[in-house]
Amino acid sequence: GAGVSQSPSNKVTEKGKDVELRCDPISGHTALYWYRQSLGQGLEFLIYFQGNSAPDKSGLPSDRFSAERTGGSVSTLTIQRTQQEDSAVYLCASSLPSGSGQDTQYFGPGTRLTVL
Amino acid sequence: GNSVTQMEGPVTLSEEAFLTINCTYTATGYPSLFWYVQYPGEGLQLLLKATKADDKGSNKGFEATYRKETTSFHLEKGSVQVSDSAVYFCALTNSGGGADGLTFGKGTHLIIQP
């Protein structure tokens, strides 16, 4: 079946604008993760969803970042009032339930965000 | 907290050379360990994993053994090919990821010359 898909693949925005990044997980995967990949910080974990449960937001870098997951499937990562330091590749991953023993994370191709 | 340390490179080798990329970790409990690979222009792919001490993960000629006594998970391949050129990430997770996600090393850029 299809892998994890993300859209858009590239996004260029002006400082101060809001952006929305979308992730479609693999069908049947109840766990969904967001990561950020940047030159300075490497790969950072941002947030995790298990089904429809409320996520732990403590990994989000600031209160300008938020994420939601509708119907236990598609997820949206929103960055408000973007700053130049938000420029990075945002990666989404999905897996079978965390702790199930078959919970390898499969990654999408990422969204490259550039804030001018 | 968890952390992963790996050589950043770039590491440049000739085709058919022996490869070792070192990875050491700090974690509580008994983490699962992974190597992910990112080929040029592509997304992150799982290369291999090991979930308990002394387990050996293997795939595409690559191997890594979970060494709890040395907290290491070094990646090895006996004879590299040009097509192995990529960035390799060592990673760990406790309890299958969950609220902590994967903790990654900085990545090692591997360049194989013909």
C-alpha cells in the first residue's frame, strides 16, 4: 500500500505568516509522529499522537506550533507567525500502536519550509 | 534524558572497503536501537533495528549488534558500494517510541568513491 504522504513538498513563506503542513499516515497506523530536521539541530522529535488521544505537546519548540489529528488519521502541523529559525524540513512518521512490538516508524518525504 | 552520539563525517571510502560507523547512546531502561538511512533526494528509511541486548540487526549487507555493556550499536558492512552513499542516522526509543519519539544522532554522511 501507499506510504506516508506529506504536503506540500516545499513551502516558501514570508516571516510572520501562518503555515499548515499536512500528513497522511499509512492506512491502519494509529501512531503518528512529527519531527523537524534542520542543519543546526539535526532531527528533533516534536509531537506524538496515538489514535484520537490528546497529544503530549511538551516537545513543540514554542507556543506558535500546534498540531491536530482528525478522525485518528490525517494530521496537520500549524506554525503561526513564522520566524526564519522555523526554516527546516518537517517530517511525519507513522507506526502501528506504540509498544506493540511492531511499532517501527515509517517516514514521509517531508515538507521543506523556507521562511524569508 | 536520552542521547545518541555518532561520528558526523563526511566519511569517504573507496568501493569494496570495510565500513564502520560508530554509535553510542545514553538511555534509561532498555531502549530499542535503530539505523535509518537517507539517500540523496529521498526520505528516511529504516535500515535495521535491534530491540534487546546482544541482538544483531542486518539488512542489505549491513549489520549492527546491540551492546549493552558498551552502550553501542556500531554499523558495519564488509564491502561498500557506490550506491551506499547516503546519510546514516543512529536512533533509539524507549517503550516503542510513544511520547518520547525517536532520539537521533546527528547523522553520518558517507561518500563511496568508485
